[in-house]
Amino acid sequence: MEDRITGHTGLMALFGSPIGHSGSPAMYNYSFAKLGLDYVYVAIDTKVGETEAAIAAMRTYKMRGGNVTMPCKSAAFHCMDELSPAARLIGAVNTIVNEDGRLTGHNTDGVGFVESLRDEGVKIRGKKLTLAGGGGAAAAIMVQCALDGVREISVFNRKDEFFGRTEELAKKVEGEAPGCVIRVYDIADTKRMTAEIAESDIFANATVVGMKPMDAESVLKDTSALRPGLVVADVVYNPEETRLLREAKEAGCICIGGRGMLLWQGVVAFKLFTGQDMPVDEVKELFYR
Ligand code: NAD
């Protein structure tokens, strides 16, 4: 480390709060060292009201890139000079690339989800997806899956502040990806949810249900549509195996946890920052087993 960091070393960072638990510094710094790239990556605790100042600092310190996590992703969206198509639709930014002072906001969460499925041998083109959730993670998944050729998405969310936003986003996404039909339902309609999953190839949970402290719960109240061959993915990564995944495994489903999405959104961001491929097999072995 004393040899690696010099007066020339470029800074990259993760902004959000809390971030003390983040695995991103380990993953990026290992990859920089492995590929001989002269950068260092740190996690900087940033409250939502500090987002604008943090992003201004990216320009001041000529930082090549940065990641943004909760609760700063929407605030970061408003500080960009340019946006990727996915970030524009989602309305949130998790990756920022600095090209000589011009900041472009990307959202790699959705690609991270799709890549985590691909990594497990699951292709999404032409498939039907039932998706629980209408927050940031669900929006990213809905957008990317539609752009990548999923034919039908049935979204289920609570009638909370996310519901109307999900309906609006669904209309916008259908406009951008005309081959995809998106319907939004109340998650309280268990019968409808069971019927939609029964017709789906993939069921994904993108709500906070299953995450600590809700780790005793599952978003799926009726498990009768779980069956061998159905792909069940959970974006929750703490715990690594949620109740949903445990029940899906018992029913013979193909199960994919949230750690893959976490890894792959970083792999995609790394390529945007450096133009190089993260040594993903080693990173997986060291930090994601
Ligand atoms: P968010 O706050 O934007 O959205 C929360 C969602 O949960 C909404 O759809 C809300 O309606 C739903 N919800 C809340 N309480 C509920 C309940 N009791 N019953 C049913 N639905 C409920 O959060 P987010 O950023 O979308 O994050 C959601 C989850 O995804 C978190 O667990 C987060 O850690 C995870 N996540 C994982 C990754 C990854 O890389 N694996 C990336 C982003 C988010």
C-alpha cells in the first residue's frame, strides 16, 4: 500500500450513508492493484443533504469516478451534466463518470441484476417476469429487463408512495421498449400474484422484505406457484439466503441471491471508470464466496 499510493494516485469514492459495511472499497482496490491502475477507492459517509457538495468535490478533486448508494441516488440524479438512458428512466444514479469535468450519471443496478442472472445461466430475452417492488431496485430491474427484451413484466407493490410512481414508470418504459408489456398490481392481491407467477419464467423480489430486520418474512404469502424450473431471484443480500430463497429452494426453483447483483453492478461500473474488465473470478472468490 505504501508503494502503491503516490502523489499521482487518483481518487474514487462511494457516497451514501451508512456505508461502513460496504464491500466496494475492497473489490475496487484489489482490482486496481491487480491491473496496475493508479487509483484508490474509499467510502465517504454522505448524508442526502450533502450529495451536491460531494459531487462538486468530484469536480474539484478531478475524481475519475464515483458510486452513489442510499440515500443519495435520487439527489445525485439532479447533479449530472448527462445521463445514461437507464439512469434517465429510473430517475436515480449509482455510478458517475467524470470526463474532464463533465459528469455522466449511470445506473448499473439493473444491468447488475441481468448480469447476475446471465452468470447463473439464465437468459431473459422473451421471458415473462413477475417483480415484487416499486422502489429504486425494482425500477432499475424493470427498466433494464424491458430494454433487454423481456416480453412481459407483472409488477406488484404495496399501495404506498411507490405505487403511483411505478405505474408512471411502467408507461414510460413501455414507450421506450414497445416489445414489453408491463402491468402493475396491488401486492395485497395474493390470488393475482400467484396466477402471474404461475405463468412466469422468473420471479424477483426487489422490496426490502426479507432484509434485516424483516428477515423472518417473505414477500410471497402463497408459495403454491413455486415449482422446479422457475427462476427466483432476490435483490436482498443481507441475509444472503432469504426466507423467499429458502422456500424456493425447497420447491426446486433455480435460486439467485442479491450478492450477484451487488458484484455485477460494480463490475459494470469498473468498466465505465477504467475501460478495463474487473478480474471478476478472483473478486468473486475473494469477496463473494
Ligand atoms: P426503496 O426504499 O427504494 O424501496 C422499498 C420497496 O420495498 C418499495 O417497493 C416498498 O413498497 C417495498 N416495501 C417496504 N416495506 C414493505 C412491506 N412491509 N411489504 C411489502 N413491500 C414493502 O429501496 P430499494 O433501494 O429499492 O431497496 C430494496 C432492497 O433492494 C433493499 O433490500 C436493498 O438492500 C436491495 N438492493 C440490493 C441491491 C443489490 O445490488 N443486490 C441493489 C439495490 C438495492
